[in-house]
Amino acid sequence: MHRGIGYLLAAAILGGSVWLATYLVSLAPEPERSEPPPPIPFARTAPVVAGSGAIAVHGTGTVRPSAEIDIVPQVGGRVVWTEPGFQSGGRVEAGQPIFRIEDADFVNHVREIEVAIEARQAELAVIQEEAAFARSEFEKYSRLRQEAGSTVSEAGPLALREPQLKAAQAALDREGVRLAAAKLALSRIEVRAPMDGYVLDESLETGQLVTAGQSVGRLIAADAVEVIVPLSDASAALIPDLWKLRAGDVERQVAARVIARYGDGSYAWKGYVDRTEVSLDERARTIDAIVRVPNPFSPGTRVTGTGGSGSPPLLVSKFVELEIQGVAPKSYFRVPRPALRPGNEVWVVGGDRKVSIVPVRVLQRVNDEAVVVGALEEGQLVVTGGVQFVTEGMVVQTGAGLAQ
């Protein structure tokens, strides 16, 4: 019985404690409620860089010869001599003999025609004498007829041997033409290099029989090479006076630099934009500018890399990069490409961390950089990431703001 009373007493104490705690909590004042401040988005930024000088137009292309000629004999015969340097990779100079064809048949042909000419000259001399005698006889006959009071008629061409005289003269002239042709053929037994160049390939040996018109090798010009550079409309528009350029016009040139990689280094050669193609590339729809590089087989200037001895030439069929000197606007800027937004605009973060939307005109996109014109200033911060959209005057956090 005493145990039951203890349980009741404990329950009463516990219940009173719970009631007292609830009452005290109900008497406490309620805390003030306030809305949390809106979160400020974080934006990644990069500075604007002011540009100066000409804008470089970048492109790529493959080196090709500025001129390529097939070596073709104009007469046929047996080859009796070849220039030792006339082989693949060899160098020849303009006017240098390359190979020679046996001349015996050509010399005999010339002599044969010379003998025929002597015979024709003799025939013409005989006919001239006969014609002179015939005219003299006719004049004597006419004089006697006049003295006798008779009428004198004109002498016919046959009587004066005029047709025979013309035929003999024509035969002599024909032999003269044949002699000129024979001497020309004789002069062509020695084939000379038409230009300074390198032998691209050849198929010629001493003792070989060749025919007129048979290609025995190919030369490429040594004085220059060309690179076709496909350009977009925007890139082509940056080249000054592009459509006024004329091939070979040395007074109006746009400088260019051709860069090729060899081993661990890069080498450069100076060139210029010589002309443009008059039609778009059918597949890529690009404008093809043609860059001409003088003295391509002289050593290039090292741009990057170290080590190695000497410098390589600019080889034909080499894939190269190009830098063409473009226009030089009075004011333009370079920004990271991620800073460009749809509609050609950039988001500028001011000193108060407020965003301004600035429209720009894009002149060029190269790798991770864009060249633009607009109401920008050097050193301004432009948003490159972190936020997907902004409004004019929107506040953002930047790396500088977090550091503070």
C-alpha cells in the first residue's frame, strides 16, 4: 500500500513539472521574424585589354609552287648527255643545259637542205638568164616591127618566161623555209632550264630514246612559293584593300608571315598577300587569299624552340600557319571569347559591382580571344561565367568582392 502511494506522488510531481514548464514557455516573448536577404550571384570576370596597331588575321594553308613546268623536248632522238644535277631534289639555273640529244641526223638534214638550196639557186640563175634573153629578143623584134611600120603587140608572160621565174623563186624560198626549220630543230637538241628551279621529279638517262612532247621531268620555281589561305568574310574584311590587290603589284602589298613547324621549333618566312581568287570555295564557302613567299628555300627565322643546327627551307606541300597584317582601327579591345554574349554584347562589372550591358561589334575571333569595338575601357571587368543572365544594374559578386 505504501508503494502505491509513492507511485502516485511521483506522478503528481512529474505532471506538475510539465505544467510549470509549459506555462513558463508560454510567458516568453515571441522572436521577431524577418525575410532573409536575396542571395548575390557570383560572377567570374576578366579584364578588358586595349589593342594597338594592326590586327593580325590568322589562317592556315599548304605550300605550293608558284610555278611548275614539265621538261619536254621539242625534237626526238637519243640522249647523249645529261646534267648530273638534273635529278630529284637538284637545283638548276635558268638557261643551264639539262640534256642533249644526238645531233647527227639534224646536222645531215641541214646540210641536205643547204645542198638543195644551191641547186635551186642554180636553177633560178638559169631561168633568170633565159628570161633576160627572151626579153632582149622581144625588144629587138619590137623595134624591127616599128621600123617597118607594123603594129607591135605586148609580149605574153610565157614568152618572157615569167611563170618559170616565179616557180623557181618560190622553190628557192620553200627550201629557205625548210632550212630555217631544220636549223631550229638542230638548236633544240640541247634542252635548257627555262627558269631557276628545283627538280621535282625526272625520268631520264643517257642513251634513252625520247620523242618530241615526251615529259622527262618537272621543275618548280625557286624564287617563290604560294600558300592558299581560306578566310571567312569577317577575316577577309580585316585585310586592307584586299580587292584592289593585283598579282605582281609590288607597290601595293599586305605583309604576311608564314610559320612552319620542324622538330621542336617553329620557323617563319616573310611574305605578302599577292591576290585573291575570284570565286568562293564551293564547299567551305570561304574566300581564298593567295600569299606569296619570296626566297622560300632560304633558312627561316626561328620563332620557338631551341636546339638543333641550321634552319630548314620552306618545303612544298608543308602545312603552315599564317599571320596577315590586317587593318589598324583607332580603338579596339581584346576580351576572352566566353565574355561574348548572344546578340554581340558583353556584361561589364563596375566598381560598385553593378552590371552594365554593353553592345559591341566583333572584328575577329581567334582561339580563346575576341577582338571587339565598343564603349569599353582598358582594365574593365567583363563577366566570363558564373551567371547565366543579368539585367542592367544587377549586383554580382566577383573575386575581388569576396576578398574584401
